[in-house]
Amino acid sequence: MLHLHILRDGLRRRLHCLAPAIAALALPLAAGAADRPGAGVYLEELTSPELAARIAAGTATALVPIGGTEQSGPHIVLGKHNVRARVLAGRIAAGLGDAVVAPVVAYVPEGAIEPPAAHMRFAGTLSIPDAAFESLLESTARSLCRHGMRDVFFLGDHGGYQKNEEKAAARVNRTPGCRAHALPAYYDAATTAFNADLKARGFGDAEIGTHAGLADTALSLAVDPALVRADQVAAGAHGGVRAGVHGDPTRATAALGRIGLDRIVTASVAAIRAARAQASEPNAASHPNPHPNPHPNPSKRK
């Protein structure tokens, strides 16, 4: 019995000593769950009754994040657009306070398959025809509206399909009861506005780039550093266009990228609110504005 008491007391002392360490480990886990951008707004993480309850309570806006699976040089993963679009859509939904986020559209037009063109010349890029992409967006919007959504916004993280979004929205809007919107404000903030921020900090166009350069790499680092292979950034910079890189990613940082992320979220929330207000005006429902941004940006980054 004496040995049993000694063992029991020893176990208690060890647990007492370990308690602070266990608590310290638990706190970051809890904080991470609470701080996850847009936690609770992703449609695929809800049950059907949970979504129905939200719609009944007034949620009538759905965001459709559109990414793409494409090469971005030797230093950025193939799914960068998918991760970025999902995270940013979550933050935008959280900013709106009354929206849900549909699953990411990861299959987009990326160029001809045979013979391979554009990004299809690099391993890992996946491409579908324009018509298939537009049909997918149209059917997604109609499905969401069938369940009670009034406004569906396409958030495109890629420059190559911005016009396709507009075409799909226009087809949806031919039928009353469902309003679809392309959102050029999202992409304009990620390109024109963010580029201006970078130039104000002394970076030039050649370094900022249009694909896998400073801006693109910084945005990816800000969303998740795991999207960027730090040991391959120099290879991307030196390889240039032949390596699928347009720009110089060498000086990209997460801190710079966060400037761009904030730009995208702020501009998108404002544009969505403006588009919904306009669509709610008398006689506006039958003619929704397919460009909820007064100054669409024609430039493209892929």
C-alpha cells in the first residue's frame, strides 16, 4: 500500500508540473480556430439544415470564389489561386456579416490543351473550355438562388477569365429571381490598387510583375507561407519568362502581401454593398449591374 501511495503522489506532482505546458499548447490551438478567416461562413462546412436556417434568418448573398490550377514558376504552388480565393472570400463574407461562401471553382480556362498554349505549356496546369466554365458558373448561381439566395457574386482571383464571369452573370440575369454579379473590384484591388501601393514603396513595374513576380508572391505569402517555396524564389527570379515567371519575386514578403489582402477585402465589401443597394432600388432588379465597380480594370494578372 505504501508503494501505491508513493506512486500516486508522484503522478500527481508530475501532472501538476505538466499542467502549464498543456495549457500553453491548448491556447494556440483554440486561438487558431477562432482566428481562422471567415470561420463559419463556408457553405461546405455547414449542414443543409444549418444553411436553410441562415437563409431563413436573412442570409441572401453567396460568394463564389474562383481560383484555377496553374503553374506559377518554381516557387509558388499550383493551387495558389484556389487557396487565396477561398481565404479572401471568407474574409469578405465576415466583413459583410450576412453572406456565405460557396466551394472554390478550381477548374478554369488556362489556354488550349492541344497544342498547349499559355500556362498549359507547364506541367500541372489544368484547363477547361470557356463554354464549360461559363456554364459551371451559371449553374452554380442558379443552384444557390434556388435555395433562397438573392445575390451571387463571382470573385475571380485570376485575370484570364474576368470576361467569362461577366458573360455567365449576364445569362443568369436574363431570368428574374436571381441576381448574379461579376466583381471586378476584387481583381482591380489585387492588381491596379496593390501595384500602386507597391510603387509608393519604391518597387518598379518590372519587379512587381504580372505573374509570379513580387506582387503575386507577396499575396501568396500573406495568405499562407506554405504556398511559396522559399528555397526556389531565386530560381524563379533568374528563370524569368522561361520558368513561367513575369516579375522578380526576390523581395516579396508577407508584410507587403497583407497590404494587398486588406485592399481586396475592403474594396470587395464596399462594391458588394453598393451592388446590393443598387439592385434593391425600384426597377433595378430586372437590370442588375454586371460590373459592381465604377472603374473596371482591363489589365490582367494570371
